Amino acid sequence: MSVLVLDSGGISRLARQSQEAAAMIAVFRRDGIWPPIVPSIVLVESLTGRQRGDAVINRFLKTCDLIEDLPQHLARRATALRSAARQGSAVDAIVVASAEPGGTVLSGDVKDLRALAGYAQDVEVHRV
């Protein structure tokens, strides 16, 4: 894996203060793919707008590389992936496009992401 990209499910799972999440993060660090990339659009699906409920997610996001700008070439690539796969949300398509080439996406719901990755350049999708 050259880059690790998280969608909302990946964020939710890794943000938990559990031994399992800590073990996964330790492996990612060992493998040199930490910190993960999080496109800022993923925050729309990850946060609730309630300070107390979002505190754990916000703390976790400080350990990630947040992509705040969506370059036109990435938006166009996400569009092409979504068009080819004929499924998945715009957020899912941006997550997969952000992992190209040769990256990995972590998610709790992999169906649409795997369909999009089928048209991407060497992107793997794994359930967390």
C-alpha cells in the first residue's frame, strides 16, 4: 500500500478508543502508511454537528492528513469512476480517486467502493 484513504466508516472504526483500533493503527504506522488521507468532503458523512458526539471524531481527525481542496483533476477522475461503475456516491468516488494509484481505502461499507475501485488504477478496498 502506498497511501491509506479513509471514508466515514473507516474514520468511525479507527476513531474508537479500542485495542483493536490501536492495533490496526500500529500496523499502519509500521507499514509506513500512517497518517491516512481524509478528503474533507468525507466529514459531511462523519460528523453530526453535535459537539459532544463529534469530539472523538474531531480528536482522531487531528492525526490524519485532511485534503481540504478538491482539485479539478480529482473531481473529474471521480466523475469518470462513478460514470463507469454506475453506482456509488460522489463522496465514495472522491475517496477512491484519492487512493489512485496503488492505494487502499478502508470502509465499513465496501460494496459501492469496490465497484468504483474496479475502474480505478490499482486501488484496494478493505472492510474495517
